Amino acid sequence: MKDKRVGKAFAMKEAESKAKAEKLQKMKKEFEEAIRSVEESVEKTEEIFGSKDAPMMRRMYQKDAKNLRKVYKLWSQGRYNGADEVAWHMDTAAREHIPDSVWHDIQRKIGTK
């Protein structure tokens, strides 16, 4: 009887672990897509904003992409306080590119949620 319970508990743990890994992969993919979207905006600045405003907007998008990559790296390394710190120093519009699932994960890990 005990062997069945141990086997069942192990199977449940394994299933939970697999589900967490899949969720994490989904979150990473979502974040990578958000970064890619901002990086694509860098390439389209002149067509979107015109030649006069393009240089300023290009620099802004480059900075946003760089900061998003920093947050991604820190978060994926488990350095949640650092990810939170970088995110809060970003412009609001840029910070909004951080997927909600990642933002909630960071907040949960540092104890603010």
C-alpha cells in the first residue's frame, strides 16, 4: 500500500514539475517576442515617425530593448530583485512590454504579491 502512495506522489511531483517547466518556457517565449517587437520598432522608426524624429525614437527604442533584455536576463537567472529594480527604472511605456505573467512572477518571488 505504501509503495502505491509513494509511486503516486512521485508521479504527481513529476507532473507538477513538467507543468512548471512548460509554463516557464511559455513565459520566456512571450518575453522574447516582446523584446523582438521592440527591436523591430527600431528598424521602422523612420517609416513610422518620419526622418526628423526617427533618430530620437530609434535611440529610445534601442534603450527600451536593452533594458528589456536586462530584465529578461536577470529574471531568467532567478535574480528577481535585480529584474524588479531595472524594470522600475524604465519608462512606463517600455515597462508595459514586460509580459504580465513575468511581471507577476517577479512580484511574487520578491514578496510584493
